[in-house]
Amino acid sequence: GSRWTELVTRVEPEDHVVDTKKRLSVFYPTDLDFLLRNMNVRTVVLDGGFTDCCVLNAAFDASNRNYHVVVLRDLVRGTNTEMEDAALKMVSLHLGLVMDAADLLAEWRETPAVAAAAE
């Protein structure tokens, strides 16, 4: 009933479709963990729709796989305000950091390794 649940996607015959996510978490049953580990990724930054569903499940799975979890509060939306707030509180209390995208970018700009890679 919100603008986040009234999305319409049109797939053209020439479009390339990747359809691997079958469950609430992006980690199950995909190769994401395998790919991230092979790239030596230690931190997962989550954004997207349904904070109280898919984002929260991905945060739990990432944390259980020993990734540092960051959820960007201004780039996620929940089923409704109450559910979104509850999910963000769970992440903040048990799983990782909840912050705004601008703050994360500012932090990355101040990190020498990230700044050097961006140059």
C-alpha cells in the first residue's frame, strides 16, 4: 500500500535477467559469501527496500558470517515506519552500525587507504 510496494518493472525480451535471489537474505542460497571472501571484503553495506524483511535478514546473515554490517538508514525503507524503526534498532543493538550515507562517505574520505584508492 506504499510507494515502495507499488513498483512496476517491465522486462524487455532483449534484457539480461539475473534471477538468483530466492529467499529473504541475499546470502541464501547465493554465492555472495564466496565472492566477498575471495575479494577479501570484511564489511557489508546494506541499502534497499523492506528494511524489516530482506535488509534485516541480510544483516543477520552477514553478521553470522563475521562481516562488519552497516545499514544506511536514509537508503532503506520498511513496510511501514514502525517496522522500519524496529528493524534499524535490532541492527544497531545486535548486528552493526546504522548511519546515513553521507556520514559513511565522509568517514571513507578520511580513511587513508580508501582516499588513496579513489585517486
